[in-house]
Amino acid sequence: MNLSKLFPILGLVFALAACGAREATDEHGHGHGDHAETEAEKGAHNGRVLREGNLAVELAIFEDGVPPEYRAWLYRDGKPLPPEAGSLEVVLTRLGGVTDIHRFSARGDYLVGSGVVYEPHSFDIEVRAQVDGQSARWTYESYEGRTRIAADIATQAGIRAAAAGPGVIRDEHELQGLLTPIEGRHARLAARFPGPIRSITVGVGDAVRQGQVLATVESNVSLAPYAITSPIDGVVLARTATVGEIAGESPLFEIADLSALWVDVHLFGGDAQHIVAGLPIEVTRLSDDVSASTTLDRVLPATATASQSTVGRARIDNADGRWRPGAAVRARITVAEHAVPLAVPLAALQRFRDWDVVFVRIGEDYEIRPLELGRQDGVHVEVLDGLKVGDEIVVEQSYLVKADIEKSGASHDH
């Protein structure tokens, strides 16, 4: 291994590890990494206990069979109080300054917050309580799925963010295809009259012009030499002619104009019913993944006997000669396009817990956004909920952000 190449990579990994998240414990009592506060006191209901003098509040996020909601219990001198004994308000400030206010009301033997505590449960928390004229206030951090990466480290790591916005989701079909010469631009040349081959002027791979002499043959009948010429501009694909051999009925040369080629793709089953001429098609070389865009010219009327497929045919430019007849290719045909209000690249998606997420960047902070997804194609996926147009999301190297969050332990089990 080339250690000179390895050391910069290791340095980048260590730098990311050093960035870390600003971590704290959450109301579930789970620590967030090496810099976590002392583990919070937990109460009888598995919530976080907040104390001020002889007054205490136990605060928990409850989500067993219901959308996440705050529940709270009041205590004085370690003894439970009825929920009607006081009032409670929780203010959550999320990354980017968005504020949620939860006001509590009595339900049974506890207080319940006024709204859903939507994911991620990552915020700065302010708790305000009033119990029989006694006031108390607590503030603390509870970060989930969040980390901080310095801008220069992110740049070195190739982490790139871009604003989320509208997109197009394409109904696409992945197909296999084969490159072939275009009919009328392909010729196999045999001798007009049998006789010995006296000269050959070209070899396989040579470019030839229309009318150019390829070989001379001496006729067995007249004993006079005659020329075999190319009927088209093209390239010599094959040559079986050898000086001194007797030319007969077998082809001596195969010539093709390769400046453009046909792509024949095989359509099976339902694909053959709704893929029609005029649809856009993207063709990809298997050798180097270079792609070319074109249009499906036609769908041939016959069915291939061996494969029971229908053949769709498109034409691609081959001016640089990099596309080679006989080569297999991948093809993607777009049947329909759907404009959507919000879409993100598939490369931006990661799995976090049991969610599909992207990472929003605000300054040097990165945080998960769980998404509800809709339609997708091979490049983009529609976002139905969890993100807004204009949110800056990580579109390259998102897995590095995920790894840094997981390293810091900035998540909790629900």
C-alpha cells in the first residue's frame, strides 16, 4: 500500500472525529457521546427529573402507540402533586432558530403537552413551571442526530451541500441493448468473377472512401485484372482476402460506416406495450459508463423468436469511434416525466434508525431530517414531508456526516 496516499485519508478521518457534536443528555436519559453531561436523574415514569428547591418536574416524551407528545408529573418534597396543582410550558428551539411552544393541560394523573414533538428530537429546551405561586425555570440541551463539522474539514472531506428544490421524477425502464451498424451503411464485398487475388491495399481497421480500391483479382475467364472497390465511406471490419488465394463466392471484405450506429434494445412483456417511438433514451457503455442521450426511432414489428422480445431501435452519434458495433450496452427509456414540488438526489439519502433521512446544514452544524418519500427514479426521489424548499442539504459524502453522528452517539432509542 502507498502510505503517502493513506496518511492524508487517516488525517481526514481523525479530523472529523475531533469535530464531534455538541452533546448532552436528553429527556430519555441517554448520553450523547464523550462530552455528555452527567446522566440526568430519571423518575418513576422514565422521564427526566428537574429540581428547584423542594419542587420537581418529571418530563418525558411518550410515543407508545401515539404520536410523540410531552407528558409531565409534578412533585413537592418528593411527593406527587395532582396535575391541576400547577401549570407548565416547554419551549423548544430547534437548529435554525425554529421555536415550538408546548403548553400543558391535565389528563388523568399527569400533564400532557399541546402538540406533537416531531422528529428529530433535537433542540435547546426551556421548561417553565408555576406551582401554587412558586416559579421555576430550567434550560438544557437535547441533541439527536446532530453534529458539528468545521467548514475546512468538510471541504477537505468533499462534503457538499445544496438547496433542496423542485425536481422531475421520471418513469424509467432499464433495458439491455446491442450496438449494430446501420442498414445501408454496411457492406460485405465478394469477387464478381472467380480468380486469384493479385493485390490487397487495406487491412482491418483502415478507413476507406467510397470508390477506393481494396484489392485486385485476375478473372479466370478473361485473365484480365479487375478492382474490388468500396461502395461506401467506412471502416474495414473484417478481411478474409489473402494475396494468391482464389477469390470465390465468400465475402472478402466487410465495410461499415460507423459514424452513427443503431442501438437495439429488447422489450419484454408490458414494456413492449407502452414503449413507443419518440421516447427519450439514455444509452450507457459498459466499458466506462459513458452515456449518450437520443430518441427511440422505432419499435420493430416482429418478435425475436429466441428471446420472445420486441426490438426497439435508436440511433446514436459515433463521430469519435468510441462506440463499437457488437458491444452490449445498458439503456434507460423515459416513459413519462412528473414535475414535483420537492425532490432530493438519491445520493443524499441515508438510513438513520428506521428512517430515510437527509442531513440539513446550518452553518457548521449538520442534523438529520426524517423524510416521507414518494415516487423515485434512478437519480431523484420525491419528498412529501420533512423538508422545505430552500433547506440546504448534504448532496455529496453524506455517509461521512452519518458516520460522524454515529461516532458521537448523538441519538437515542425510542
